[in-house]
Amino acid sequence: MTPACVRLAPVHRQFIIYYRLLAALILWGSCMAGAAPLVALDFEGQPDSIDMATTQPPKVSGGDAVQIDCAVARTGKCSLRTKVANTPDYFSAGKQRVEWNLATRKELRYSAGDHVSYRFSVRVPEGWKRDVRASPDIIWQFKRFGSVPDAFVAIKGAGLVLRVFGSRQVVLLKELPTGQWIDLKFEVSWSPQASGKIIYQVQLAGQQKPVSSGMLEGANMINGKPHAGYIKFGIYKPEYAKSPDQAPRVVYIDDIIIERVQ
């Protein structure tokens, strides 16, 4: 309450809106600070240290398809190294994919009305070869049981994109840096209706400001079936046959954090 002896000067409406938004962001930050993440994966230690109750590993026979690499990390000492090649030992469910998924625990699946923050870091090695746009490397999927993904993040041509079902696409990075960690954050209000929102932010490790950010509004779920959306990460390269260079592809992933937003 404002003391009676203080008279507030007239304030323009746009400043009122600004301060209300600022207050909401401060409240959101305080809520987030006190809430434990739904999942936090930093891949420290050996492969058997990964929470297998949470993650399901890829079903491929390639011996080097999945490794905990303690020579490369965003934080700590280790990260998850995934590798795919256009040979049968890197095939799963009939496609060239080396992906982990977080479908095991029901609380990690998303439904309409959920408001969730997803953060992870990705890196491609020095010497990464740019591929044609017709053969993307999908590294993160907001997948749906029995359906195509609601959305995915992919290396496409020279850059990095976020694609939502129905052909909506946002360029997150025009030029993908090699040998450098990229931090990505997606705050999603899940909905099969027009009220859906994806707020995204991309930042290069060591830099203070994001290199890209924005919001994609509109339906971001193919349907409203509850608890039918889940996360997959790694490499999925469904159009490998279209790649002029058939060399294997390697991607590092680290520091996955998934949190509900209050």
C-alpha cells in the first residue's frame, strides 16, 4: 500500500505494462529457483552411472554409437557422444538413428496445458562437414507416441533450426559453429490450439548475450492426447541416402535440464 503522504506522478500505460511484466518475471524466477528439476543429466562418470530408470538407450549394435566422453564437456568433465553411420549396425526401427528417450517416467511426458522448460547444450566436433538441407541431422525431438514429432531441433544445411509440425520453422543459427558448445533453452506452453507458445533462446558458451531468441505462437501439439509427448535426443538422420558425403556423424550433448514452470 502506498503511504498517504506520497503522491504518485501519472505513469504512461506502457510503463505500467512493463513493470507488471517485470514483476511476473521476478516471480517466475523465484518459483523456478525453489523447484527441483524433473530431470538433470550431466553424464558424469561411466555409462552405467546414467539413470536408466529415466533414460532408455538406443538399440543399435554399433560399438561406438554411444560413449561417455570425458575429454569433452560443457560443464564438469564428461558429455554424451553419439555417432551415426549409414550402415546396418547404426539402424534402429529401420532408420539411421542413435537416440536416447525419456519416455519411461510418466511425469516426464507432456500434455496439453503443461508449461515446461527444456535446456540442453550441443556441440559438433571440429571438421564437421556441412550436409545438404535435404538430409538434416535431428538432435532433439519433442516426440509423440504413434505419430510424427510435435517439434524437433535439427542441423539443416549450414544452420540450426526448430521445426514445428505443419511446416513452421525458425532458424536458430544461420551458421553452426564447430568445436564450440551451444546452449539452447525452450520454454513451452503445450497446446493443440492457438494458445500454444514456444519461447526459445540460443547462446554460445562463453558469451554474455544470446545469439538468437524469440517466440513461436500457435498449436504445438498434433493432438491433445494426455501424457503422449516425450523427449528423444541424439542423432536421427532419416535421409542419409541423400547426403553426398556418407561419412559418419558425431554430436555431443550435455547438461539436459527439464523443469516445470510455475
